[in-house]
Amino acid sequence: MKTEMLNLEKQRRTIYALGKKVDFANNEIADLIKNVMKQAPTAFNSQTTRAVIAFGDSHDKVWEIVRENLRKVVKDDEAFKTTSAKIDGFKAAYATVLFFSDMDVVHNLEKQFPTYADNFYDWSEQAMGNSNFAVWTALAENGLGASLQHYNPLIDEDIRAAFDIPASWRLRAEMPFGSIEQGAGDKEFMADEDRFKVFD
């Protein structure tokens, strides 16, 4: 069987040591992310996922918003130094994708298809995972590292104000990406017999 997809999956790892040594133009990267997200499947073709692609000063702004909001909740100065250093690592990346779900679409589908109403939020989360994975893998295919962060809902209001985000967009994840300054370690897997059942 063909294994190109498997090989791409193996390239997609969580990379924390990210840098700005990126040879692609911003518009090339943005086009890749847009097209990959368009092709990611969604239930009912609902297309609930949204994205803000932040380069340059906008990328820096994302992580300063994270830092400012964490400062409000991490009261211990020594603990905040560690937290702040972690934020510096994300800020050292080249850019960030902010992923959102459009809850207006979700709620409209709930009304339109009441039989399935209880499922549409779950399906929007599945769509989000599909987009996260697709973008992450496409970046990896092009030699760019990334990680997936979740500082929402702590930063939601400030991100909304900073980037003029519609009220219906719910922030779900933040993906800093850039050059790979240090690769990921070995990946461990649980035993197949604990994870899979195969029936003939």
C-alpha cells in the first residue's frame, strides 16, 4: 500500500524550539494554510473553522497578549519568570495561526436540523481537529515546525479586540510556527492491543 500520508504524519511533530529562518513569502504561507483548511472535512460541509494568520508585529502581539493575561493569574514572580520564558519561546517563532469555530454556523445548524442538534458542537470540534492536523502537517511537509497551544479562553477578549474578531468566532487554539531550531525527541506509543480491535 502507498504510505506517503504516513510519512507526512511522521514529519508532523510538536516543535517548541522555533525560529524565524523561513524562506517562504508570507503570502505563500497564507495561501497554503487557506487552501489546506478549505480541503479539511467538516460535517454537513458546515465549514465552521476560521483562522487568523498573524505575521510580524501581529504575531508578536498575540504572545504579548498571552503574557499579559498570564501575569494576571500567575501571582508568584518566580513562577511567572518560567511562564514568561515559555512565552518568549512561542514569540521566537515566525508566525502564529489562531484557530476559531464560528458558533453562528453551529447554532444555525442546530436550529436547521433539530434531530442532530446535540451533535453539531462536537462535529465543529472534529472539524477543528481536522484543520489543526491538516495545517500542521502541511507546514511540516514544507520543513516548518509548529506546536498547538491552548491559552483560550484566557486571552479571548483581548484577541477579539486586537484583531477585530467577530463575536461569533470562538478561539480554540494557537499554533506558533517557524524554522525548526531543535527537533522533537523520540515518540512513544501505547501497545496496539490496548488501542485497536480488528475484526474479519
